[in-house]
Amino acid sequence: MDQKSQQFSELKGLDEEQLPVPKHRLHHWTHFAGLYAAEHVAATEFVIGATFVALGAKTMDILLGLLIGNLLAIASWSLITTPIAVDTRLSLYTYLQKIAGKQMATLYDWANVLIFTVISAAMVTVSATAVRFAFDIPAQLNWYPSNVWFVLVVVLVGLFVVYIAIYGFKAVSEFSGICAPWLFVMFTSGALVLLPELSMSVNGNLLPNNWDAFITMGDHAIWTGLDSNGEPGIGLVEVIGFAWAANTITHFGLIDMALLRFAKKKSYGLATGTGMLFGHYVAWIAAGIMGAGAAVILGKSIVELDPGDVAYYALGWSGFVIVIVAGWTTAITNLYRAGLAAQAIFTRKSRKKTTLVVGLIMIIIACFPFVFTQMLPLLTYAGLLVTPVGAIVFAEHQLFPKLGLTPYWSKYQGYLRRLPAIASWGIGLVFGFTLNYLDLMSFYYLFLPTWVFTIILYTIWAKYSGADRKYESERNKEKARETLVEAYQEDLRRQEGVLQSIPSRGSKILKGMGYIALFITLILAINVLLGSEDTTSYESQRELFYRYGFICTIAYFILAFMGLRLKKRQIVNKE
């Protein structure tokens, strides 16, 4: 065996997640557009829609604040996360080990396994609320499950999530790509269908006469400016911060390197806009309207309703489907992340095995209903927890070369100087939570000073710990290994070829027919909004939407899956 073959043999012994993504396995921007749209048009949007009501936001603050905050989130993914992901082609879990050593990476990986397993479990629980509602299973109001049928539903829903997640990024993106257009249409349709109900309760007619009437309706029936205790609520600045900080864990925290490392270009970070603008903007607003409309119908407060209640009265039987599917799409993506983090810990196990084990633990956690009710505190604290780590990686990758410091300096020292990274993370956490304790600023913005503080601290500490040395010999070895990996992956490409799916005429026709079903659904919803002359005709049109909208939902998924299967059969091998 020659030296090159021996070196290739050593690389073959590594799991593919420990190596950069090869060029022939990169994806086009449409994969990420579908992935982010499906993940962020999720079952939690029903919960968050109610949260803005409970926090006492005003209508104009919601409309403007969510737009600004979500644009800032898109910028964060595009300017911070995607460039590092595309440069390295590594997940954060693997890259952090390269920067700071196994000890810190393991601590961080365990934190992420916990965070994303719980988030995924919460999504499964939310999905189960729809099935509970459909089969008249009692609401689960305790922190523990009180009905064996609810547990069975959670197990079945969770097993589907695990099944998709273990097949990796491609399976996740394909499933998300199918669900994303339908989710957006259904959230929009639900808001259109219940808007007349709200207008009648406030303005006395089925439609607001003008923009001012719409704002008045929002201020009186949805975003009243008073919180659940009747006190003045959050303002524009807090709404902006909420929208920006909601995904701190994935952009400033760099977790989404795991997804964006597959992007062909750095500009594909802008594809996150499908999730932010269609999901966290349109869907949050639509969820508020749907929740308020359902509350009027049921004579309850919006904060008393669970996602199953809201979805049913907005969308009929399609509402059950949307809560289930929206929970699945988010749960699958987060379980994929949790599996990656677990595989980074147990490097001798494949990602499929670690995802399976983590998934089974996730199902057990999902059986306890308290998980999804604590979703928002979990997201905000998780974001603050990982922000210092994102700051360390950003500093080393982006700032060190500009400051004349050496990236991977700790690795070149044999990780003898691991303290700067571990201590900077810990001190950064103390700094952030101290700001929170002292209540010096809005909680939603704590990630910003924490991020900047950690960058400065780590950079100075690293400089005086050896990052200012050149390490010429070690850097040359690193470049030689990178060249070897590229040669190895090119050899793999030649052996297995580049498999491309070529859409056939049949798959295009099926896909087009599916979009027609979505278009009909949207037309039915618009007809409820604009085609109702009085309350009687409104209720009649709403029932029509419920019936035929559900038929269109079934038709869309059948056509979409048939089209995908047909497309996957049209495989060509290109050298």
C-alpha cells in the first residue's frame, strides 16, 4: 500500500461528520429556503402568537418591530454564521474541537444535546396536542402525563420525527421542502378566515373599512398594549429584541453551521429570510389573529387556548394537520442538530446511531407536557448560554487573521493552553447573567454585550497565551492535511460519481398540481374574507373552506410525495 492509499485509509476510518462537506454534496439555495421556511413556520408560532398578546404588545409595535427584528436575524445568519460555515465546511461541534480541544468541545456538545433534545421534545408535545384534540383525549394540564393514550400519541409522533432525522440533512431538507409551501398557505389562510370574526367583535362589520379600522381592531381584540395582568406591556424596542434574539442560539451561537456548511455560496445565508419573513413575521402575526379569533368563538382568553384549539377553529381538520406537521418540521431539524452534537462526543458511533439514541430520550421527555409551556424561557436562556462560544469561534476565525494572530494556536500547542477558551465561556456567562440580574437592559438584548465582551476577553487572553506566535511548521502540516482531505474527497467523487435528480415531466406535473391545490386553498380563504355578505354567509363560507381546504391538504401531500418519489427515480450519474 503506497503512502497516499494509507493516508486515505486513515481518513476512511473517520465518520463523514468529522470531515468538511465535500464539494459534490453541496446544495442549492432552494434547499435552505425550504428548510428554514418549514422549521420556522412551526407549531411554536401558535404559542408565540399568544405570548405577544400576554406580554401586552401594541399592534403597530408588532407590525414594525417584528419586521426590523427579523431583518436583523437574517443579517446575523448572513454575516456571522454562513461565512464561517462555508469557509470551514464543518459543523460547530467539529470546528470547536479543532479550535479549543476536546475538553471544551465535549462540554459544549453536551449542552447542545440537552438543549436541542428538549426543544425537539417540546415540538413533539405540541404536535400531540392536535391529535389529542382530534380524538377527545383530555388536555394535559399537569407537568406529568395523566392519560395513557396521550403517551401513545407522543410515542407515535416522536418515532416519525426520529425516522426522518436519522437519514440526515438530505432527508430533513426534502421533508421540509414539501411542507414549507403548505405551512405558509395555511397560516395565511387561517388569519384570513378568522379576521371577519374579530372585525365583527370590535367594529360591528365583517371587514375593517380602512387601515385605521384594522389597527383599532388589533389594539382592541389582539395586541391591546396591556399584559395578562392588565399592566402596560412591552414596546417597539422589546418586540425588535424578541424577534432578533429568538434564534440567537443558531446565528450568534453559530449552531447553524451544521446546516449552512452544505451551502454552495455564502450568499445562501439570505435564504434564512423564508423562515424569518414568512415564519417569524407573517406566521406570528397570523397566529395572533387566529388565536384572537378562536378566543372570540370560544368565549375565552387567547392565553387559555392550546395550539390544537386555535388551529381547529381557524382551519378545521386541516388545523390538526398543521399543528402536527409544523411540530414535526421543527422537531426533525432540532433532533438532527442534537444527533450531530452527540456524534461529536461519541466519535466512534455514527450520526444515525447517536440520533436514534437521542431521539428515544427525546420521546420520553416529550411525554411530559410542561416542556412546551416553558419553550420561550428555554430558547432565551439557551441563546445566552451559547453566545460566548459563538463569540470565541468568531474571534478565532474572522478576527485573528486580521489582528496578526494565529487561528488554531491552541491546537498547535497540543491543547496545553485550553484555559482561555473555557474560562472565556464561563466568564462570558457570568457577565451576561449578571447584566440580567442587575436588570440594566432588556433581557432580549443581553446576547449583544455578552458576545462583544467575550470576543475582547478571549482575543486578549489568547494573544498573551501564544496566539501571537507564527507556528509555521504546524500551519504547513495543517495545510497539507487539508489538501489531503480534498484529494480524498475528490477520489470519492470519482468512485461514486455525482448523483443528480433530474425532474421528469411527470414529477413537474405532479408538483404543479400540488401547487394548484394550495392556490385553491388560498382562494377559498380569500372568499371567506371578501365573499361574505353577513354573518350567516360568513359561517357558510367558513364551513366550505374547512371542508374543501382539508381535501386540498390531502391532495397536496399526496401529489407532493408522489412527485418527489418520481423525481428521485430520475437519477443520473455525472462524472
